[in-house]
Amino acid sequence: MLVAHREGELFRRASEGPDLVPLAPVNEIDLATAWKLSKIIRQWRPQIVHAHDPHAVSMAALSLSFGAPDPRPKTIASRRVDFHLQSHTFSQWKYRQIDGFIAASRAIRNILIQDGIPAARIEVVHDGIDVDRIQNRPALDVHSEYWLPHGVPVILNVGALTGHKGQKFLIDAMPLVVREVPDAHLIIFGEGDLRAPLEKQIKQLNLGKRVLLPGFREDVMSLMKSADLFVMSSITEGLGSAVLDAMAMGHAVVGTRAGGIPEAMVDEETGLLVEPGDAKALAAAIVRLLKDAALRKQFGDAGRARVAEQFGVDRLVEGTLGAYRRFAPTD
């Protein structure tokens, strides 16, 4: 069964039925919601309770502490960010209740081990994407959408406007890029707390006509298809599903050696990797690829093949089922 926030995208996409339950905690220690979840677990008696974010981990741990069916279900937590676990007492307690972790990258696995989680309790399962669905998705012309001159190079970045996504360094790179590729444009799709500082930075660098911040777009995948280059400028990153999306579209990628990004892409094979926070290195990689259409195509073709082989939905499903069998054996 699926328990999800009524206002969330997951709930919206799920089919109606008795195994879809709306439930959302108002904070990390919402005892009323945890009690409701406890009643659901006792009613359905699942073998596994799979928590997909930190609040869900809290709810699972609290609900089972109120009383669990016999046999007690195994609790599995997904971990998709390369942040360290919080060190306060409640966080330490709730993660001790977890029987197994599914990490989205080896980088996340290493962080969990540093935080004291035994390696035997961690399974790495990379994100999976529907390659056919992405490739068959209709394209939108990003030039027409944003009144850009036809044929000018468009660099794309997708992510929340937050510090760990590193868009500050991508914007810092743009004067160097424009010096070498004068008609280059950068579009950053996403919203977040750093919108105002990034807008100020763009103005200070006189990049108002070269860098756009259109905000969040539900059809961003269609707009991505008509870009020339995808850049992931993150300082920290669990894996970088946007990198996988871009590769599935056949785009060359410039990424940073942050978190799991080097697991998603291969330097000098599907794109170029640079150190996080290095605007000059970002600029050099962007310029190199914008000036070499043949290399972009070579990297793009290799990236599409890599995603299809290594990061398809089937591999995600099988990896998750494998973790279930490992952490909750039936015999």
C-alpha cells in the first residue's frame, strides 16, 4: 500500500483505491500522525515498511514504537542525498530503528558508513529512469519559448535554487564562456531561497540578456530536449537524476565531482567532470563542448547508451526488490 501526502505529486499520480492512503506529518515528531500510521500497519500487517524521506523515517520509527504486528515488519529507509545524518538524539534514535538502507549512490553509502551505519545494512540502488518515455517525449523549442535568436547555443541547468546546487559558480563561469562563445545563453530552471541573490549576481555581472531564471516548469523535460548542453554545477549531490535525464536525451553533460555524479556520468566519455565550486573549470569545460559539436554528439550518444544499459527502470525495480529480499527474507 502507498501512504503519501494528499497534496503531493506522488499522491496525484497514484491510482485511487483502498491501498492509497493520504497522510502527512506536520513536523518530524508528529505523534498524532504516527499513531494513525501505527493503526494502518497493524491493520495491513506488511512485511516491510519502506520510508522514502527523513520525515517518513520518523513516522515509521514512531508508529512501530506504539505497537507492531507479530511478526514485526522490517523497516527500510531510502537515502537519496549526500548529507550527513543529523546528530541530535531523536535522529540517532530513529535511524537505529532502521533494518536496512537503500542508498542512491556509493557516495551516499560511504557517508552513511561515516555516520556509523554498518555497511551490511546498506544496499546501493541507483536511480532508474524510463528511457523510452524520455526519448519519445515531444520537444519544445527553448529558443522560441524565451525569444532567443534562432541557433544560439543554449546551456541548461535544472535544480532548486539552493546553495548545494552550485548555480552561483555556474553564473560566475558565464562571463568567461561569453568571452569565448559570445552568443551563448544559460537558462536555469528551478525555484528556491537563492533566487534574489542569484538575480543580483546576474545583474552585477551584466548578464541580464545571457542568463535566465524562468522558475519551475512542469514541462522542463520537453524544453531540455532542444538545449545544446546540460550542466550540473552541484557542490553536493546524491546521484543527479537530472544528469540521467539529460544523458537519456542524448546531451553531453558538464558535471562536478560531487557525490554520486561521477557514478552517473563518465569523464571524457559521456561528458566532462570538474571540481565543485570551480567557476573557471566549469567555463573551460562548457567552452570546449560548445566549440566542438562532434564531441558533443559523441558524448551524447555514449551517455544515452550508458543510461539505457545502467540506469533503466528495470534495474531500479530489481535492485529494490533485491534489497527487500536481503533485509526481509521470507524463509
